[in-house]
Amino acid sequence: MDNPLVIVLLVALVAAVGVAGWLFMQKRRTDHLQTQFGPEYERTLAEHQDQKTAERELEHRAERVEHLQLRPLAPAERDQFVTRWKSVQAQFVDDPSEATSEADDLVGQVMATRGYPVGDFEQRAADVSVNHPHVVEHYRAGHALALRSARGDADTEDLRQAFVHFRALFEDLLEVQSDTDDRHDSRTDSDSQIRTEVRR
């Protein structure tokens, strides 16, 4: 076999191996981001309509959060927040709008205590999506309803839904290590209480 032909074949082989390696790494990158961000991956992809741009943004979020000084809540802090949440939920009876606004604020306070920067809402949502991707959409939905309420544009059922959304992130941020069934029962009881308050 002529030397030039051998060289061409070797170059082609090296190029093919390089392309295969690059494709493998891209797939690993995509798989990792899909696993890490769950539904937030699909939301970001739909928002940007471009896989490379979407994945670059998600990686940027992860890098940003990695440099934050995040910490779990101390048991005493967790207990205090749970007590305050129960108080806010009880307030829903007399003033659903104010209670929903306070629930929004309380979620923000939990985030701040854990080390998340308190700034622009979209940045807060992006930050929390890194470690809490399955509930961040609750945060967005609850916040949107709270803004509608502030404009006088939400009814009591909207406020109940907002409260449920906020509670999903609130409980996730608390990182309560309890039995799944107990948490489910707790949420069911809380939903029932709010529904009762709505009908009053």
C-alpha cells in the first residue's frame, strides 16, 4: 500500500475517532444536565430553542451556585420557620392576599438563611433550580399569582393555588427528613385546611 494512502487512511481514522469521542462527551454532558435539572432542562431548552445555548446557561447556573456559601438550616432555624409557616397559613382565613404575600416573603427568607442571594426574582429562581429543580416551577407559579394578587387580579382560589405552590418549595428548602407518607398526609391535611378556609 502506498505511503500517501496509508497516511490518508490514518488521518481519516484519527478524525473519526475524534468525532466519535466528541459526540460521546456531548451526550454525557446532555445526560448529566438532564439528570441534574430534570424538568428544568426541558423548560430551558424550550425557552432558548437551542440545545447548546440552553445547556450553556444550565452549566453557568451550576457553576454560580457551586460558589455560593449554601448551608442546611439548623434544627432551631427549621423549627422557627415551620412555626412561622403555620402562623401564615392560619392567617389565610382572614386575609388570603396578605397571607400569600407573606408566604412568598417567607420562602425568600428561608432561601436567604440558607445562603442564596436575595436579588432579582428570576436570578433567585435560576439559583434554586440547581438543587431544587423539581419544585422551582412551583416557585415561579406561586410568585406569578402573588404578583397578580398585588394588582388585585387574583381570586381566593388563585391565592390557594399560590399557597400550595409556595409550600412545595418551602418544604423542599427545609429538607425535612421525615417519612414520605407522613409528609404526604401533612400536605393533604394542609390542603384540606386551606380549602376549608376558601369556602368560608
